[in-house]
Amino acid sequence: MNEKELMAQADENIMNTYKRFPIVLVKGLGQKVWDVNGKEYLDFVAGIAVCSLGHCHPRVVAALKEQADKLFHVSNLYYIEPQARLAKMLVDNSFADKVFFCNSGAEANEAAIKLARKYAHENLGDDKFELITMKDSFHGRTMATITATGQEKFQFGFTPLLEGFTYVPFNDLSALEAAINKKTCGIMLEPIQGEGGVNIPDVQYLAKVREMCDRHNILLIVDEVQTGVGRTGKLFAYEHSGIKPDIMTLAKALGNGFPVGAMLATNKIAQAFSPGNHASTFGGNPLAMAAANATLKTILEEGLLDVCRERGEYFLAALKKLQTRHKIIQEVRGMGLMIACSLTIEGGDIVKECLKKGVLINCTGGKTLRFVPPLIISTQDVDQVINILNEVMEGK
Ligand SMILES: *Cc1c(COP(=O)(O)O)cnc(C)c1O
């Protein structure tokens, strides 16, 4: 079957939920991927902030192969060895005391919403169930998480939504303060909004939100599905603010491409869950745990947070220089290797032309180019992407 036939067959049999680029990727190594014709691409999407160690990282591959020979799946009816190890590593390296494992970002956020409600019912009163979330946020595609997501385009056609959510503009403390009422049980936000366009709040914002939560005795839930596990140059983005959340969710980079999610909380909050309250058949599956253990260990042991910060600064400076040459670049912003470039024009054509020239980048919200490459990229990789962007933007 050739490339065209494969794409036609996929379109015939797979539900029409994705707009795909017409290439078939079959192989990856480090920051590079290859299509079925052998064409090479430099991958600055990394599966949307997932493959932070690069594709087929030897330590993750070895861990998965070893686990595949031992045990694929049992059930959370029993203790699972690599689950215990990963939970300890996450607890040792974060604010949290307890972890719940699941399989995706949406599922982690579902678990967080359920835990917040359960905690509030038991500790704050039955009339406290409302969560305040942010406009332009993104929390996933399940019914609860599209409700939490403050963007109508993800909710359109799926009403009625879940009860108990209100939305305020991101990075607006007075709007947030004004939205808190006697029904509020918590605030849920991304430390940096990813899907919404890499929106970075003021330096003091998250600390002020923490203060507000303490003052009103409500919970702070941080969705670090995209920012977590090293993406912003710290293991978790909340660390930049010197605060501790009550609940945090992780997924994307946690398994370097193996599906895995996690919801973490302090003991005080986590005690609201008891056996039977929440579960997932695949959550904490041995293969997923093997991949995540290897990923987290590699990030911590190989100094990749420093590499991320350093390459991020290099990339950001290069984009700012590019901005002086192209008036379609409105703003350049980023933290670590979560970087964006907002344009005065639609970014779709730029993404397509980069793809033709062998570079994968992503466009979010129509006019924002988003760069979330593997944390292992070199300065030469950055130079290559900048050169190609320069060519592509010429005359636009
Ligand atoms: C990607 C993302 C999600 C959803 O994760 P899925 O694994 O696709 O369910 C949730 N929150 C944020 C911040 C994300 O970037």
C-alpha cells in the first residue's frame, strides 16, 4: 500500500476528528522523525510537548522492553512494583504527598475535579462545589474537562455542560477575586496556558492566586499536563512562583510518548478519596510506569532542566532577532522550551511551508506559532529552524 492509499484508507475508516497533514510518519530518533518516503523532519512539535527526551530515547526503550518481558498488566486489585517507585519519585520531587495514576491529561483533570468536589463536600460544606477556571484555558475533551475549558469552540454542540463552573480572564486578579463566592471550592488553571497560545501571566500572578485561595479557604488546582515534567525549565512550572498548589495534574511528557497521566495532591486533600471513590483499569499500568520511571529519572539525572533553560533562552533570543526582520511577528514569548510567536497573519501556511522544508512546528489559535521541541535539541537545531522560518516568512 502506498502513502496515498494509506491516507485514503485511514480517512475512510477513522472518525473525522482530526485535520491531518498529508504525511505518514513511521520512524523517530531524538529530535528527528522520518516519513514513509524516507524524508527527514526536525521535530519541534514532539507529539505536542510529549516526547521531551526525543523519540525512542534509549533509556525509555530499554525500560519498556524489560517490562514487556516481565508483565504488561494486572490490575489495581494488586500492588504494582514500578507504580510504587514512580509515586515515590513524584512525591519526593514535588509539593505532593499522594498520587493517583491514569492514562491522559483529561483523565487526570477529571480526577482532580472529582477530588476537589469530594474534599469540599466533606470539609467545606455541601453548598461548595463551584470551580473557577480561566478563559482561553484548555483542560481536555471529556464532558467535565470541556466544561472546565474556558473556550466555547470546544464546548459548542455538546451542551448541556456540567454544573458548577465559572470563567474569568487569565492573569486578571481583580476579576478572579470578584468571581469568588460562597459556592466556590477552588480555582483551576494552567501556570502557562498552552493550547490557548502560550500565555504567560505576570511574575507575581500565581503567588497572588495562592494567597487568594488561602484567604478564602479554597483549593488551588494547577493543570501541568503541558507545563509539567521539565517543559518550562523547572520540573513543574509552579516552582517558578515559589508556591505550592493543593492539586496538580500531569500527563503529556510523563511517559515520553507512552500514554500516562497522574493527579497529585497533599495528604490533607487526598484523604477525601477512599477505596471505591475513583479508579482506572489501566491507571498505573506496569508498562506506563516503566516508561515514566525511565523518563523522570533521565530528566533528573542528566541535567535536562538546565539544558532546557539554556536552549530556551537561545531560541527565544533568536526569535526576537528574527522579529526585527519580519513585521508579521507580533510578539515572541516563552519559558524554557515552551515558546510562541504570535503573528499578524494566519499561521497555517507558515506551518505547511516549514513542513515542506523538513521542519515540524505547530500553530495554535490560528495566529500563534507554538514551539515545544524535545528538551535535548542543540543550538544548531534552533539555528536550522530559525533559518527556515526566515526563508518562509520572506515577503509575507
Ligand atoms: C493536552 C492537555 C490536556 C489534555 O490532555 P489529553 O491527554 O489530550 O487528555 C489537558 N490540559 C492541558 C494543559 C493540556 O495541554
